[in-house]
Amino acid sequence: MQLLGGVIDPELGSDIVELGMAKGAKVEDGIAYLHIDLTTEGCPLRAQIQKDIRARILSLPGIERVKINWGVLSQDEKAEAMSKARFNVSQNAPDTEIPSTTKVIMVASGKGGVGKSSITVNLAAGLASRGFTVGVIDADIWGFSVPRMLGLDDHLESKDKKIVPVEREVGDGLLKVVSMGFLVDKEESALMWRGLMLNRAVQHFLQDVAWGEMDYLVIDMPPGTGDVQMGLAKMLPRAEMIIVTTPAKVAQKVAVRVANMGRNNYLRIVGVIENMSAFVTPDGERYEVFGSGGGAELAAEVGVPLLGRVPIEAAVASGGDDGEPAILNAGGPDGGPAAAELASIVDTIVSELVPPVEMAGCSARMLDLATAALDEFDAQQAADS
Ligand SMILES: Nc1ncnc2c1ncn2[C@@H]1O[C@H](COP(=O)(O)OP(=O)(O)OP(=O)(O)O)[C@@H](O)[C@H]1O
Ligand SMILES: [Mg+2]
């Protein structure tokens, strides 16, 4: 039930446990039996909710199958769910400014220097190049590197008391980026910020940024399991986590702790990316500089898929230095094996593991939107006359 609490009804914007839609869950012989009631029969969002539920429940070690018994909320239950959703929207919400339809992916690692930031910017750019609107939070407040890696040298502006993210168009898509790097003038001055303030800074990035509509939000986490990571996990229980590791055994050991932290906060672990896998020469010869197998072992230990193995390639490092993520060359004449692997990871994310929310719309949200638009229209007319 705790895991189901991370499944948001995209239309109502609250989680299915709070809305009273998750009626029961039991596990027998590796099979999870769930009873879920929806607002209407044949709700087009059912496929979306089902995908989310399956992904989360199957991420629990020991569960091999998920069986869902679907039902429909009674009129009273439906009314209660709607009023809860409205209450959440009007009262406690927005806990964060992140839309409920945005898929949140945290890129985490045990050790530093394994390539989290490089993976973050490449995944974000890859998603944007497929036409999505992608937010990026550089939660590595101290060691921010996202601005440089995305070629952004700008200052955060504010409008109506909200921070406006720095934008960059990528193909048909859009990146919206916030980083401490846009607030301080020099990389060194960020070092003076103390722990407490770091945590507050991240909170601001969730609560006080005018994010607007976004399909994905990718978060570059600081390494390890400190206060910032714990704070983020608590504030975004619906987030999903990707763990980056190198093939080395030491990296793998500390990465398990990050996975445990995620699980303890009921986050779903999407999978592991092994970075800095073998160095491949132009002739195709492989050198396993940092050893081999760490990614696969970590994935097996955590019980999640290995999403891919990104080789060591100068193009990844120089892409970071030049602000042009290597993935943008995938499939082109300058695209090497690292770009191709990164692109295939993005494909897996979009098509299988973390598909975007498609707003087919059942009832409530559409109704609310229409009502709000009409109210605004009326107010405008009243003002004009
Ligand atoms: N696959 C790769 N091939 C070549 N160089 C890489 C690769 N991945 C990362 N690098 C380089 O390794 C260095 C460390 O990567 P990055 O900054 O992304 O790691 P990080 O985990 O974010 O580090 P930190 O913990 O300091 O934030 C960078 O210089 C980056 O360009
Ligand atoms: Mg980094």
C-alpha cells in the first residue's frame, strides 16, 4: 500500500491510496493481488495507472507478477475522492510546483565522480530531442556542473515571486533548467553555503520555480545519501530513481546504500546505468579500465534491470565541456558508441520503464479546467463592462 501511495491519478493529481481507489493489496507466492477502483469504467487513464502500479510493485524484490482486480468507486466514494482531490489542490498543494503529470527521475549514485551529471544532461537532452518538455534540477548545490554541461551561462530571473528556469530548445523539445550555478557568480562561492541552506535551496527549486507544464523532470543528485537526498526523497515520493555506477566493486557497494535509501522512502528504482564501462578503440578493441560486471551485479542485487552500459569515450567528456551533450550526435556521423547507448537508454525509458503521462482525460480535471476558464472569462467580462 505504501508503494501504491506513489501512484498518482494524473487527472485528479492525488495518489490513489489517498483517493480511496486502492482498496487492498496482498502478496502470495510472489504474486501481488491488488484491488483498484477507478472513477469511471473504461477510464482512458486506466492503462497509465496500471503501468505505474505494475512498475512500482514489480520493483519490490520477490514479486514476480501483479494481478489487478479493477472496479468502480461508488457514487459516494467518487464524491469523496473528488473533494479530497480539490482540497489537496486548494489547501496543502502545491507542496511543489511540479505538475502531477510530470514524471520525475532522480539520477543518483553512491560515489562521486561516476558520471551522474553527464548522464543527467544526456538523458534530459535525449528526452527533449524526442519532443518532450524536460525540467532539469541541479540538486548538486555545491558541485553544480549542469549549466556548463548544457552550455547555459545565465541568471535566474523571477516573475510574480517565482523563479523562472533557464530554457534551451533542443529539437522539437525544451529544457528548463535550475541550478545554483545560475544564482552565484563563481563556482567557488557555492562552496560557502552550509548544509542547512543547501537543503533549503533544493526546496526552493521544487516550490518556488514557475515550472509550468513538463513531461519529465530529471534531477542530478549529489553523491551518496546525505540530507539533500533524504529531503528530496521525502518531498517527491512519486519520484523514480536511476542509479549510476562504474564497473568497479567499490562503487557498487556504496550504490546499494542509495538504493536502500530510495526504497525506505518508497521510491521506485527504475534501474542501473553502468557508466565508464570498457574503453572501445576505433577498431573495436575493448579495454575494461575500471573492471567489469559492476553494473550487472548491482542491478541483480537491487533487483532491477541494467538499463545500459555507457563506454568511456572522449566525446562524453568533451560534450560536457562544450555544453553539447554527446547524445545529440547519436545516429549522426559524429555519434560514437556512448551516444548510441545513451540514446537506447532514453528509448527504453520512454517506451517501457517511465513512459510519459498521456492526458487522455476522464472527467474531473477537464471539468475543472473548463470551469476555471469560464470563471476567468466571466471575470474578464465583468471587468470590461
Ligand atoms: N562515459 C564517459 N566517458 C568519458 N568521460 C566521462 C564519461 N562519463 C563521465 N565522464 C567524465 O568524467 C567526469 C565526471 O563525470 P560527472 O561530472 O558527470 O560525474 P558526477 O558523478 O556528476 O561527479 P560529481 O560526483 O563530482 O558530481 C567528467 O569530467 C565527465 O566529463
Ligand atoms: Mg555531478
